[in-house]
Amino acid sequence: MGATHIEKEEEEELKPNTSPGKGKQRAVVDLQMMKEELSQLEDPPVTPWEKEISSNRLQYEFFDIPCEELAQKLLGKVLVRYFENGIILKGRIVETEGYLGTIDKASHSYQNKVTPRNLPMFMPPGTIYVYMTYGMYHCFNISSQEGNAYVSIKSVEPLVGLEYMELLRNMRCKSNGREKQIARRAIHLKQYELCNSPSKICHAFAIDQNTFDQKLAYACNSIWFEKQPFVRSPTIVSVPSKNHNSDDGGDGCAVLVRAVDPLEGIEHMADQRNTSTKTKKVGLKPHELCNGPAKLCMAYQLNRQHSRYSLCTWKSLWIEDDVSGEEDFKIVESTRIGIDSYGTEWASKLLRYYVYGNKSVSKKDKKAETKIS
């Protein structure tokens, strides 16, 4: 997919919109000052072991592309989470969403709004952006080429560390709101259920806003994306949309990763998923560990503390190519989930992408899939 462009009647650059909303005071953000503070969050690999395990991570050039293109290229890549105790979690990204920034009514940076929360969207491509939704679930996102654009990771297929993911999924906060403990009744999650939603991804990979927000994906030492030695040729299948325009785009774009296919560390992901609920999730299948944004964050143990780190250099999280040698896959292109309130135009745009036939996808679009025979 080619680069997106915006026709501007005026050549004057947009300035950050920090005006308060109705009845609310909006914090004023000094972008330059915050960008200078970004270096304080870097934690690159230091030991030979840390450098070796993250040697396949995807670099800055991979993330420095238009939002819609990044959202599709992330499919099939492997999200890797590394913990100080030596545990490694891996999951294949199978569902993403793109948010085009300034012009996108569903984007957190719509009309160029700048707040302390969405600051990572204005940082270099590959910066981690973790935010909380409904006051209890985290969502894992990555900034793209356009300033304030991002990709949301919606679902991941667990590959490594499934048991640990399940442990994280079964953890929940104590009454003090800070410490966590195992839920009284754990729920066993299927593999495809570990990371099949944005929040599940953050839980399974232990991603939180305070730790990862605003970190660079290509410079983060705890999470990163990895590359593969062979090239896949995905086929895109989409639902026709009268309002979809491939030329749409602008500042504030990003991709939401909706699902991840767990690869390694599945046991740990399952444990992580059980840390966030009162009822312990027993019997979770692998595909149930990360089949959603919140589930992913649970399984990967990600929260708001993880914003502002770079997936290109941080030692605890990165993205790499899948070296399993799986055959080419088909990409289903459909509308995003949960944004109907932002108007028909943006609710009908085809900015959600997922791997056809993968169990770890959070929600399938039957209408789009009928085009695949």
C-alpha cells in the first residue's frame, strides 16, 4: 500500500490543540521538552545474552512507513517479551487496526489534540503507546511514520510461554490497587484465547502504560519485534466501502494490535491472564490467551508504565519475523471495532486487518471472509 496523503488548502502547519474540552481542563504539553526526556526511558540490551536473544528484532526502518502499510506488515510478525527473570514470551501478530491521527475521528490525536496520555503518538515511529480503557484494561499500540499516527495490536497467536501467559491472565490487583495476586479460581485458557484482544495482549505480555508508554519499539530492551529470513506474499480481502479512501491519512496515525498468536512462553501468558480477574481462568486454550487488546496486555504483562519505550532498542519487548516457515497467509480487511460513535464515515473505513482462518483473531468479519474461496 502506498503512502497516504492529505490535501491541505493551507500550507500552514497544524499546531498542537491543547484547548480544554467541555467542562474539563486539558493539561498543556511541551512536546520538545517531553521528547528530550525520552532518552531517560531507554534500557537497551547490555549483556551478551540480552543482545543475542534480541538480535532478530525489527529496526527503525520497518516502523518508518505509513500507518495503513505498517498495520498490514505487522501481521505475521512475532511480538517478543523478555523479563528480568529470564522468561521469554512470543506471539504471532494476527490482528491490527490503523488510526490515522489528526483527520481520524476515532484517533486519540483527532484535530491534533495533545495530552500527556497520547504523547507517544507524536514521537518517532516505533514508539510504544499503552493506554487504559474502561478504567481496567490496557491496549498496546505502536506509532507510525506520520506524526501522531499509530497501529493498535488487537490479537496475538501465542507461540512460546503459554503457561506463564495464563498465570498473568489469572492475576488480579489487591485492594490497595498496586500489588497483584492469583485469582481464587483460575480459568484455563485455550492457546488462541490468550491474546485475542488488545487488553489480553497487554495482560499476556505484561505490558503497562507506566512502564512502556513512549518507549521506542526499536530501542526497547524488554519488548521488540523480530524479522524473518523469508518473504511472505499475503493476499488482502476486503469488504467494499463507499466511504473508504486509500489516500486518507495524516498526523497522529497509529496501529492498534488487536490479536497475537502465542508462540513461546504460553504457560506464563496464561498465568498473566489470570492476574487481572477475580475469577481465575482455568482451562484457557492457547488461542484464548491473547485474542484481544486487553488480553494481550494481560498475557504480556504490559501497562501504562511501558509507554515511551522503543520497540527497536528496548531489551524487554520487541518484534521479529516469524522463522517457523509457515505458508503464505491471506489478510482480511474490514472496519474497526467499537468506533460506531465516531460517525458513519470513519466507522465504515477499512482500517482493521487480520489473518484469515487464525483462531486467535478477536472477532471475525463473516461478510469479508465470504470473498475467500
